[in-house]
Amino acid sequence: MATVDIILREKVDGLGAEADVVSVKRGFARNCLLPQGKAYEATKGNLRHIEHLQAVRAQREADELADADKLATKLKKMKLTLELSIGESGKAFGSITTSDIVEAINAKSRQINLDRHQLQLDKPIKSTGSFDIPVKLHADVPAQVTVKVVAETKEEDDAEDAGDE
């Protein structure tokens, strides 16, 4: 297959970021990247404009790093308490998953908007206690959120049962 060198104007998943000179198949460049304005041909004249694209890329990466630092600070300060149904024998009914944690984080703070895939939870939580869950915000920014899992209180259930009689 024939390939062609192109210069990326913006970040393209699986290909590269701004100012990267990449080699792609000619049809992909001609039918997708060039018409959408995501890249342009790597000619001698266009190669001179790489410096400008590298400056734009550096600014974008600096902004992403600063945002990740702010978000990591907010997550570190945040204390979440989630309830888990526990039976009389001490066995958990259900579990706490990444979706539950993200839902609690987003409900507690409107400024934080996480995706469940950013949480690094190996398996769902099925016991009570305190857990430090790593969060993937940026490659250079380590972050974690502390989640305290408590047993669901039985008082609400007893009050509902008394009202039914």
C-alpha cells in the first residue's frame, strides 16, 4: 500500500498530536484527515509551520496538566461515604462499583466531572471500610479519592415496616 507523510493539526486518537509528522495510508489521508482539516501534507513549506503547531501543543498540554493538578487537589480533599447493604450474617448484598463512586463524586461537586473509566478499581467493593481508589487524570499527576463504605442503616427499614402494619 502507498503511504504519505502528513502533519497533524490536532490530536488524533491512535495517530498522534499536533505537529507530529506521521506516515499514513494515502486513502486515509485523502478521504478522512485532509478534508476534515485534521492534517495537511508534509511539504517543505508546510514543515516550516511546525514550530507554531508545537507552541499550540505545548500550551494545550500545559493547560491539561494544570487542570489535572487542580482536580487532583479537589479529589484528595473529598471524603465520600457510601452505604452497602449487609445481611445479618455479615454478607454484602450487592457491591460498590466505579459507576456508584463517580455518581457520588459528581453529585457532591458540580465542578468535578469524571468518567467511570478514570477510576482504577480492580474489582467492586464488597466490604465495609475505607478505601483509597486511584484516579487516572493525567500521566504525570497521581490522584486518588478516599471512599468510606459503611453498612446501610436498618432504622429506615424498621420504620417502613412499622408503617405498613
